[in-house]
Amino acid sequence: MSKKLGILGVCAAQGALLFPFLNSKKYEIVGNIEPRGVFHTKEEEQWKLNFGNIPFEKGLDSLQTVKPFAIVGSPSCGHSSMFSYSRKKTLGEPKSDPTLNLFIQSLMFYKPQVFLMENLPKLLDLIPLTEWKEKLGEYDLIVHTHSVMEFGNSQKSRKRLMLIG
């Protein structure tokens, strides 16, 4: 078989989006860049239990030499959530969100052939698809907004955005 295609997580938390690729014959997880401290522990025990020695980094610096075929990630969505709105009486500003900016920065730096970003549908109201197309002009963008029931979760009313390029 030819070389496996590299999958890089960027803001992929503890790897929920990466897990389906873990024992694949076609894909290889090359790392996960996760800046949010809540997903890291001193010894990275949970990551190591699930992903062994696959790199789990806090920034782009240590994984600059990887050449991923695809990037998958789930940047923070608090700026678009009803929970956040109920507390602050306003939505956040996703354009200033560090995880969303890191995800976009990684697309510009690595230039993967494919990417998948999971978030809340409200994100497209705050950053319209036309802006995504301007910023990521080299990609054909596909938008899916579905209940998580479509992905095997029982929460019918919980909707998610999948932006695929």
C-alpha cells in the first residue's frame, strides 16, 4: 500500500474528531495542536492512553515540518452559544477568538488538501460564508448544518455546523 495520508488536528481537543482515524489503513494522525489548557494535563495521561506517542502540542511551532493531507478541528464555539448569550446578553466576536484564528492560520500555513471544521451554526451568521470564501479562496467550501442525531448522538435539538474545504 502507498504511504498513509496525514491527518492533523488543530483545536481538536482530546481527539474526538481524530479518533476515527486512529487505526486506519489509509490515514495516519500526525499530531494535534490544542492551545486550550483545559485539554492538557501535566503528563498528558488521557491523550497518551488514547493516542500513544502521537504529538499533542499547544502551538504550531513544534509541528512545522508535518505535511498533513487533511486538518480537522473544533475551535471554541462559546462566542456563538446560547449559554454565553444568556450570561452576557450578547454574542461574542469569533473573529477575535484565538482558537478559530489558529485553525485558519494552520490552513494558510499547512495548505492541506482537505479540512473539516466543526462548530455552531450561528458562526455563519457572525462570519458569513462570503467572508469564509474570501479568506479561504483556494478551497471549494461545503456547509452542512445538521442535528447531532445525524452523527449518532441522541440530542435531536442540538445542531452543529460542518465546514468542509
